[in-house]
Amino acid sequence: MSPAVHRALRRLPADARGRTRVEVAEVPTPPLAPGDMLLAPLTAGICGTDWQILRGLRGDPSPVPGHEGVARVVEPGDSGLPAGRLVTVNPTHPDDPSFLLGHNLPGLWAERTRIPAAAVRAGLVLPVPDGAGEPRAAALAEPLASVLYGLRIARHTTRPAALAVWGDGTVGRLAREAWQRELPGLRTLLVGHGADAVHPLDPGLPRALAELPEPVAAVIATPRTGTRQALAALDRHVRGALLVDVHAGLPEGPVPLTAGPVDVAALRADNCGGGPWPPRVHRFDRPAGPLLLYGHRGVGGEHLRQAFDLLLAGGGAHVGAGVLTHTVDLEGAADLVNSVLDADDRSAGGRRVLKAAIRIGGPT
């Protein structure tokens, strides 16, 4: 590899269904404008949003995905950080929608990633502790930070007696763990497809939701296609006060709820990157009790730092245990991604893929 090119996990043109495959390819290393930063990713995560992009459920144009991970500084730009420093990138700019790493700009599934000067000056490149590049911490820090952001908003609003987590993937499992850690004794119900979850079509689920002690908090961590159904079921079956973190994305337009139609996608973006504070939480009156809805985009630097602290404390083996199911190199990532897309589900080699980490660079 010469300095002019580097290897990346690149998306191929979409098929007739809008789905794509990936390949490891040499691509041009981007030129840097004044103030730009160049990073060498060490470990990157594959998240649910990446799977949605690859399946054609989102229109994000970046040829190289990846917004979760840890890298080393190659060219510091305006960051003030030395070359070789271990960093992470906050992938969402709170004020500039043109910066969304791995979505509309080439992301971290590559040996080199350019971070524009505006994002560098906004403080979106953060130094992280030694050891943060190991797969579990690097891959889980950003989703855990997002969970902690939602939990902080909830704690500002109410103290729930029960928690329903709808979706048992990476975010759902991290949410259950983080909320139980923050609120000992919290009664929890996990809805999903794993052995420890209640299936969304289980005939006993409505009763289980109705019997949760109030006030009830809920985190919706489904794929984008399941958000409306999850919210409607919670609204219909939970009695008393209900606080919902609409963590998952959803299509635009009104969602029919017992309080009337609500444009949930619009209100979900009210909180972004840690602001504003106090957060925006929307109240709706419904027959069964008040419904409090909120969402959030991106995270703040403090959420990322807290996530790394939790994951690295004492080795952090207890945080997110079992959530990282696969660790691969770039070539292995291409095989894993294409195998999952071919299988049309989230399994590879007969094993469910929750969180996968891609090892890209050298020592962490």
C-alpha cells in the first residue's frame, strides 16, 4: 500500500432490491484541506444502522460505512492532538447535518479516514484511554453512549418502576443493563427474539405489559421497520404513566396513537448531541394515562467518555457481556457482511450476529 491509496470495505452498486454487497478494495487516500484530520482506524463496529444501509432501507450515500470505532491520529489538523494519539469520533455534528460519519461521508471501515476541519473544530474527535481500541470497547462505546444519553433524559423526567425494552439487539441489551445498573431493583421486560426475551407475537405479551408497575419507561431499539408497531403496542397495553425513548428511527409521518396522530419522527430529532438541556420531552394525554415521548440523535462527548470509562473499568468484562459476538479483520468482515445479506437475517455460520467488530489497524 502506498500513501496515495489504502484498503477499505467498500459498498458495491445496489441490486434491483436496493441491497448491496461489500468488497475489500484499494481506494484513494483523500487529500486534506487546511485543518482536516487524517485518522488510521484500528477497530470499527458494525451496527444496526449499517445493516439498514446495506439492505437499502436508508438512502445514505457513503461508499464506506462505519461510524463506531477507535483510531490513531495520522495528521492532527486543527485538533491539537499529537500524531499517534488514540481517539474516537463522535459521528453526528449537533449543528451541521453535512457531517454524519459513515452515512454521507466515508467512515471508519477503512485504513484511513478524513475528518473535515469543521468537525475537528467542533470537538468531535475525542482522545480515549489506552486500551480503548480493543474490540469490545471500540465497538460498544458509541451504542452504549447513546443508551446513556437516553437514560439521562429519562432520569431528568421521572423515576420509573419498570422498564420495557423493545428490541434485543446491541442497543436493547445495553439499555437493559445500563438502566438496571442505574436503577437497582427496576423491573424489566425484554421484547425480542432471543431465548431471554418475550417474542413480539407472544399472546401473553399484552398482559405482561399491562402488569408492569407504573410509571413505566420504555426504550424502543428495533430496526427502523419495527418502530411504529412497537410504539403502538406499548401505547395500547401499558397502563398508567408511560415514558418512551424512541431510540430507533422510523419513517416520517403521523403515527396513530390512542392520544391521536403524532409525528414521532419529527419530535425524535429534538434532542441532538447532548442538547438542549433541559431536554425536550413531549406529553400527550391518553385514556390509560399520560404518554411522554422523546428521542435523540447522536451523543455528546460526555456520553462517549462515560461509555469508555464503564467499558474499561476493571477490565470492564461485565459491561456488555455477550453482546460482541464476532471479531474479524477486513477480509473477514467482507465475508461476514455478505453472508448476513445473503441469508436475509442477522446470522452467519448458524450464529446470530449482535455486534461485530472489525480489526483494521495495528496494536490498540
